[in-house]
Amino acid sequence: MATQSRWPNGAKAAISFTMDNLGEAQDVNKGLWPEGEPIGRHFSVQRNLPRMLDMLDKYGITATYFAESWSLDVYPDLVRDMMRRGHEIAWHGYQHETWHELSQEEEALNFEKSFAAAKNFGIGYEGFRPPGGTINEWTRDLFKQYGVKYVSPLGELRVEKGIAVLPFEWKGVDAFYYMDKFSGIRESHGAPRVALPPSAFKEFLFAKIKEVKATNGYASILFHPFLQTDEEKFSVLEDVLSGLAVEKDIWLAPCKEVCRWMLSNRICFEGTRQK
């Protein structure tokens, strides 16, 4: 157990509330978007995300949204509204390409067009969450070329070669519990293959909050707007936000702020292997 805090103001832990996937970028990329259906009207953006943003405002929590660069020009008013509310817009690929499946040439092109789109929008990406959770061996060279300061993959908290690694874990992701296609990942974690109830997600998150407080650790919590499909799931979201809001010993911060702290205090994080 940690005896001295490595987080600001003596906090016992740091937690980032994050969101992934903006609109229909992934469906368009995979050819799943219905032919003739107009873009820019995804149900998650029209119905779910505004409600989530109001909840974050209600509890005074600033989030990081890992959004696909393709979506910036599809939902410009929404993206600007999130920025006005103080939320960080970070990078999640151009159209949610499965990152570890990209060739070196495909990845370089993805960086080029994604960062051009962000620059045109007035966004300077500090961080990246790779769709699928892992990066390639050559990705770090591109981080240096494009000025990426942190990455949020599956893995362990650390500073490595000048890059802050702010990991997530599958059990801290709503999709792990809710989506049929995650059956294999659930099984690999010792859970049933069938989708799990929202209460299981809530139980894990509150246990995780207790764990990181005990270990002076870090957690990245991930909710997808397109998965908040009923009142029970929204109730879990609100319970988690309200619980975090009253935690006096936890530093709640978007990923870019955690990154900046880690890079400024890297001696506390280099060589760290906290999952």
C-alpha cells in the first residue's frame, strides 16, 4: 500500500471519466451504415449524449471524449459545446479503425488525415486511445512526430519514453457488460459469455474506486453514449457520477491533466506497473 501520495494535493487516487465513439463513424467505416440514411443524426448524439453531458455538469465532472476525427465535421456544434463545457476532445482514430490491424503505411495515413481534421477544427490532440486497446510497435515514433503526450490503451500506468500511459481495463468499460460481441472477452476474464446486467458494471466500478484509493492508483472509467439505451443504464451512470462527486480523496481529472501531472512528476511513474 502506498504511504505517500503521488497525486496533486495529497489525493489518494486519480480517476478519469471517459467516453468513446462519436456517432456513426465506425458503422460508416465498416459499411454497416444503412444506404441512403443521412449522416449527422445518430441516436446516441441526438438523445443520449446531451443527457450525459448534463449529468456531468450536474456533478461538476470534466471528462475526456475520445472521438473519431471523421466525426468532428459531422457534429461540429456538439463538439464545440463539449469544449465550451470544459471537456477534453482526444483522438480515437479517424473512423474507429481497429488499430493493431493497420499496416505501418495505413497508420501513418490515419495520423495525417486525423491531425489535419483536428487542426482545421482548432483542436490540438494531446492523447490517443487506440480502438481495440493496443498500439503497434511503430506507433510511438508517430506520437513523437505529431506531439502526442499520452496514450490510453489496455495495460499499466507508467511514463515510458516520454509518453504517459493512462490505461483502461475491459472490466471498467460498459461494453464489457452490455455487448454480445464481447462474449469472448468476458469469458477470458472468468465471466459468463452472456451479457451482464448494469448492476454488475456498477458493482465493479465502486469496487475499483475503493481499490485505487487503497493503492494510490489510477482508473479510467469508460461509458459509450450509444450503449446508454435504458433507464437502468442511465441510473448506473448517475450513481457512479454522484458517488465520484462526493469523494474528497480522489482527484477527478480529464486525461490530459493527469498526463501533464505525470510528465511533470515522472520520477513517481517511471517504472510503475500498476494495472
